[in-house]
Amino acid sequence: MAKAEAQRKTRRGVVVSDKMDKTVVVRVERLTRHPQYTQVIKRARKFKAHDEHNECRIGDVVEIVETRPLSKEKRWRVTEILKRAAM
């Protein structure tokens, strides 16, 4: 089991929605170079992640890990809250 855990993808992102029960939407940003103009640009993608205890709030920086499909769109789960949002 430990070997399978090591192969799972992990991402860091910011919680943008916590309105669902046990689910948060996490925005993950990455930097990439434009193929023609070589300018560094920011790309973002949103993932739905499982939050078992409803601990995450909007603005929290979290780490998510890939997991088995939990619902139609939810394939990630929150492993750690790295930084709490300032309230």
C-alpha cells in the first residue's frame, strides 16, 4: 500500500468554495511558458476534493491527493491544511 501512496499525484491550491457538504473546490495554479511568445503565463484548474470533517474554509491553502472516484466529479481528497485563511 505504501508504494501505491507514493505514486499518487499531489497538488497545492486555494479553497474557493466550501458550500457543499464534505466537499471543497480547490483552485490549483501553475506557471507555464507560452509556446510561441515564451512569456511565462499562469494557468489554473479547479478540482473538487473530499473534506471529511468540513474543516476547510474559503481562502485556506490545502494539499490534495489523487484518490479513487468518490462521485461524478470528485477524485481528490484533502490531506492537509497548510495555511488558514485570515478572517
